[in-house]
Amino acid sequence: MWPSYLLFNKREDVEASDGENSDLVESYPCEQSPRDGKCHLSALPCSHFVEVPHINQLYSWDCGLACVLMVFRTVGVDSCDIQTLAELCCTNSIWTVDLAYLLQKFSVSFSYYTVTFGANPNYSGETFYKCRSVGQEEICFLILCGKYIAIVLVDQYKLSPSSQDNVFISDRCGSNSDYTGHYVIICGYDTATDEFEIRDPACSRKHEKVSSTCLEAARKSFGTDEDLLLISLRKSRKPDSPSIQLSRNDNINS
């Protein structure tokens, strides 16, 4: 568990660092001190939860699409359903970059964090792409400030090893005895219990909580590349027409 004073100290450490964290640091709520003129942490709540409607995946491969649809419903995009998203992707092999292009197409503000650019280095030219790891403390701050939710790629077995009877086993990246790729949404955090609230499209329960230790192990498992889509909760602009199909190659040059 991270008590409030420890979170605040961690925040000061982040402020003192340079370069790679600047894009997230600018998102944190802060106030300018009249004493030293520096920006210091504004008071953050001990817990914060965003009401994200739960949507179940339909098949073993569309957990990411269900997460995108949950994001859409949260930010007020009501012009499509999960079948429409599947048609736009034109494949049942869904990768994080596919989810990124769906968010971009419907004008949702987000950033894509990963530790690798994957098979196609041309993706690095996309403005939403950020090649770096996002720390657990950073995720806590971003959730507590009330401005973000996140879609994360996890190893499903490490996320819920003791409750597999209640989940739909996904094979987003293919599955074997060591790794089962799966997407979930992080939409809350409680410092008192050190637990994140998530929405799991494979689970029948609408509200799920997971310890920070469990989530960290699941999202940093080998195979996830620590993929994280950080979603801004500000209102989205009017989306493009969903009738145009998405293509990984087309979007690189768009």
C-alpha cells in the first residue's frame, strides 16, 4: 500500500526528473507556490473511480474491441457497436496499434505507451506513439487526478489466476502455457487498499478490483511489451464516418 505522503514524495521525485517523463508530468494537477515559484502537487484524493460501463467481449479475440467500446461509451461516443469496430479492423488478430487507430479515427484523445515499436518501425512516426515504460506510481497519479483511464495489455492468467472459472479465456496474441494476452481497462485506484478497479471484458462481474502487485505482474509479463493506451476523459470531437475500413499500412501514411 502507498500512503498519501509516500505518493506525494514520489510525485516530487518525478518532478525532479527530466526528459522522458515530461509528457505525463504536464498532465498532473499542480499549483505554483508563491514562496519559491515552483509547481507543486495539488491535493489528490485517496481514491478515485470513473464509472465505465461494462461490456463483455463476444469471442475469444475481441477483448480489445470491447475495451475500446467501453471507452467510447465513457467519453460519449455512441455511434458504433462492437461489430462495427470489428469490421473496421478487418481482422480477428487485434493488436494494440489497431486499438490506437480506432481511438484516433473516432477523435478520442490518447497516447500509446510501449517498450517496443513492434514489427513495423514506421509506427514510430505516429504522434500518439511513446516508446517508454509507464511506471506504476505514474498510473496511480493519472487515475487519482481524475482525467484519465487506461487500456492495458496483460497476461490474463497472471491477472486472475485464482478465478478462471468466471472469465472468458482470450487468445488476443495466441495462447500457450506461459502467456495469454488480454486487454482490460483501469478506471480507478484506492490508496487505502492499494487496489485498482478494472473492467475486464472476459469477466461476468461488472466491477473488478485487483491488487497493484497483481496488476503490475500481469501488465509487465513477457509478451505484453507493457502496452498501455492512456485515454483522456475530455470530450471527443465529432468522429469520422465509420464506413471507411482501417488498415495498418494505410494509417501509417495517412
